Amino acid sequence: MTELVTRNAIDEILEVEDAFEPTIVVMGAKGRHGAVRALLGGVAEAVVHRATAHVLMVR
């Protein structure tokens, strides 16, 4: 599925997660700011904290 969205990335990811109810969400992370964000990134960090499914981060 390919779709262009112009909304907030965090909200869009969480909305798709809610619609499809996956067992796991896999995300790439490449942060540049702060200790936690250096590991996760801003969007990835928010999704990890707000998602209901398990989240697997890959670098």
C-alpha cells in the first residue's frame, strides 16, 4: 500500500496501527538529538511510547 499523507507522521502511523491492529510495528530509527533521541528519533520515540502493538526498532 502506498499513500502520500501530509499530516503529522506520529498521528498517521498510530492511526494505521489502530486500523490494522498488527501484532508488531517495525520502524527504522535514525535520531540526531539527545541521548534517547540519538537511539530512537523523535517520531520513533513517540510511536514506541504511544503504540498498543509491540514496536521493533531497526537501525
